[in-house]
Amino acid sequence: MADKPWLSLYPPEIPGSLAYESKTVCSYLTDAARQYPEKKALHFMGKEMTYKAVYDSALKFARYLKKLGIDKGDRVAIMLPNSPQAVIGFYGVLYAGAVAVQTNPLYTERELEYQLKDSGSKVILTVDFLYPVVAKVMKKTELEHVVVTVIKDYLPFPKNFIYPFVQKKQMGIAVETRHEGNHHLLKNILAEEKAEPMDIPFDFEEDLAILQYTGGTTGVPKGVMLTHKNLVANATMCGAWNYKAKKGEEIVLGMLPFFHVYGMTTVLILSIMQAYKIILVPKFDAASILKIIEKQRPTIFPGAPTIYIGLLNHPKMNEYDLSSIEACLSGSAPLPAEVQEKFEKVTGGNLVEGYGLSESSPVTHANFIWGGRVKGSIGVPWPDTDCAILSLEDGKPLPPGEVGELAVKGPQIMKGYWNRPEETAQVLKDGWLMTGDLAYMDEKGYFYIVDRKKDIIIAGGYNIYPREIEEVLYEHPAVREAVAIGVPHPYRGETVKAFIVFKDGQTATEEELDQFARKYLAAYKVPRIYEFRSELPKTAVGKILRRTLVAEEKKKMENSDEKTG
């Protein structure tokens, strides 16, 4: 207890250590389909699927993957927004013994090509209006087959519901004519295959379930290897934390994207494990979400601060009945206290802040949903999760109140980075994950994040890696030097600012740089602010001092606050 003071804070309903079943992630869908065959598993745009229907569809997809030559351990990419097809695809990949590679539908050709090459994915499941992007990179990667779902043939969208990353003219693109040889339609697979289980041996502790791409101090996206054990353990912890939730009865608002590990674990995997009903939402739109909450009555609403802020700022929020919401766990970025208080007042439910990383499946800390919350704190470690604050000088544990690097250890910690043993060794030391975040623990056992060692920018819950942005800006013919940093933003938490030094005799406007960046970067990564300089601060050996620019921006903000105050 002396080493883990937070355990004394636990309510009696949450044990300090849990029992984890030695089962695969997909086995929980099998269990739910057998125990609750006719229970509604998914709700999507007014239509629903039962657990039996989802299970059968996943088995059919798995069998077809086998026919395509997918063996145990092969990687299969899924490039879909939240939809029934995304759920069917994910569990189908796992039933086939393969590894799911979740791919952001917002990715440009450049970003998609990198991830497919790095993972060695052989098959990709995508949607008709994203097919053109996949087709352009296919020959440059190891992709052998593309499986396409045509949204309008499966569960139609209302005409006014357009994805933020697709133009209206692309909706319902006629891909059927192209689907020969290595192109396949999901609707045909589900119509023709048999829903028969396959006997594939699994190693619960060692076999990978997903490759979750993330960045780090280098900024190069890396595949985080998460095993079945990692994901089952973290979802089990999440279920224990929300101890008032009842198996088979809760309704979860599934707005967090499944291509993000936060949504994957706390929404999809946990819900299937507990036989909840998931309301699938592929795009955030405050007005639509308010209507969904009032009509569908979700009880659990995992989210990010920007989501709650967006709802609170909607002019007609008070006209909707949001009283069904009981528990919300906020992650991906710090949760402002005023947002927490306002949202709880409006809904009557509890909204608490948590903390995690892709490398930890992802959650390691959270405030208690019922009682024991501390403002500004990420809460306490979850069951079976050990934590330490380590000195930046010698790596030794520090006492309460002192700032150092946060290190975590537990069954949810990744196996390592895909094909990157050196970078794995840098962050995994004797089972401890070095988070790169600066934090401290108070006397009671609550943890507080102070700063990030990493240069990651977190905007709207998305991790953005400066080097990736800088590499694109450096390709502009007029740019000599470029640095990207995160600056405070009232809605997104942070937004991207780029410092530019032009080549002698050359120049470009903000608009020109914006158009150039949008060709190669997803919209949320594109700089929103530019500052042009004649030179940038550097070390004696010529390394640009990014932290100096960050400090300058911070000082500007402080001076601005003083003037307005």
C-alpha cells in the first residue's frame, strides 16, 4: 500500500487487481451472439443489427479473407468511419487470425501509402467514396486485394449527411464495374459466404490483435503492437471502473472513431464484451448528436473535450433532453473544469477525465466516476497498473510533489513498436513504459500532467506530429526552413502554427502554403497560423530550437492575457 497510495482511494466496488480471461478479443462477440442473439448490437442511421447478425457477418468476412490467402498474423487494413461495416470488418479480421491495421479515413495518399507500406498490409477494407485514394496507392504497396462497401447498398445515409472528408459528388461512386480479380464487394461476400467458425489457435498473450499507428519524439508514425491480452485487459479495467453499468443493458454513444485506440477500446471492444448496444456515429455534428441523445437515450458517452465543448456551445442545447447520460470518460486532451461542470449540470450524469496512450491500449489513469474527483488531475492508476515518477537526471523514483517523467506498467502495455526494436527499447524498460510526459503525484496518489517531453500537438483529440508537417512544408519550392508547433486554441485545445523562413529571393502567401499543405496532409494537420521570419533560433550546431519558439508563444499569450485582464 505504501508503494501504491492510490489503492486506499478506491471505492469498495473496484478491486485493486482483476481477473483477466485468457480469451481473444473476438471471442466476446461469439459469447454475446450466443447469449443475446436477438439483442440489438448496433444502431446506425435509424437501422439496427442484432448480435447474431454482426457475428454471422464477421464470420463470413473472415472466411473470405482466408480464401484471399490471409494467414494468421497477416495484416489487414480497415479504412472506414464508424459504421456497421467497420465493426464487421474488425471482428472478421480477428476471427481470421489476422492483425487489424486501423487507418484514418482522413488520410491523404501520402499518409495512407506510408502506413500500408510500413505494416505490410495485404488486404484493405474501405468504402466506395474513399476507393479512389486506395486505388492510387495500391501499386506502391503490398496490397493484394481491396474489399469495398457501398454505403447506399447497405445502410443509406440521409442526403444531408456528408462526411467532412468527402465531396458530395463522390457519394455513391460506381465502383461495381471495377470489381474484378483483386477487387471485391463486401455486400457480395456477406450474401454468398457461410457463417461458419474457423478453428484457429491463438496465443492470448503473444498474438497481435491490432497495429495502432502513433508517433513519438521522432515524429515518424510507428505501429504499436497491441495483443489480445492488452486490449482485453484494458477493456476489463474500463468495465470495472464503470461498476454501475449493467451487462446487456447499457447504450453507448459510439462517436469516438474506432481507428483511434481510445474509441476502439472504450467503445467498441468494451461494448461487445458487455453486450451493450452501440449507437454508431461517423461524424461529429452537434445538432445531430443532440437529437440522437434525446431519441436513442444513450447511458454511456465516452468522448473528448472538443466534443463536449461543441455540444455545450450549440445554441439550442437546452431544448433537448440529455438526462439519459450517466457516465462519460473524457480523454485525448485535458478536460477544462468549466466544461466538466457545465456538461454535468445539463445532463445530470458524471463526466470525468482520464489519461492514456496508444502504447497502453490506451487507458492508464482516470478520476473516479462516482466520487473522489480532483480538478486538474488525470486521476489515479487503474487496477493492476503501476506508476512511478522518474527523475530526468538519473531515472530514479521521485517522492510526491516532484516533477519527473511518468512511467507506467501493467497488462495493457504494448508488446512494442512494429519492426522497430531500437525505438521499442527506448520506451520499454523492464516492462515499464516511458510515457514522455512530465507529471507529479500528490500525497494522496492523484496524478497531474505538467507538460510533454514529446513535441506532439494534440488538436481536437488528434495527435499531430510536427516533423510530418515540416517535411511537407519543406517540399514547397519557396521554403528554406519550417517549424511546426502547437499553440493554445479555445475549441481544439491546440492548433498548428508554422514558422517559415523563405529562400533568398522567393516568397509565398499563407493561402498558397495552405493549398500546398492540403495536398499532402489531412485537414486537421494543416497549419492554421503562419509566421514568416528572416531566421529561426538555433543551437551552435545549427539545430532549430523548437522549445524556444514554444516559449515565445507562451510569453505572447501571457502578455496578451495581462493586457485584456
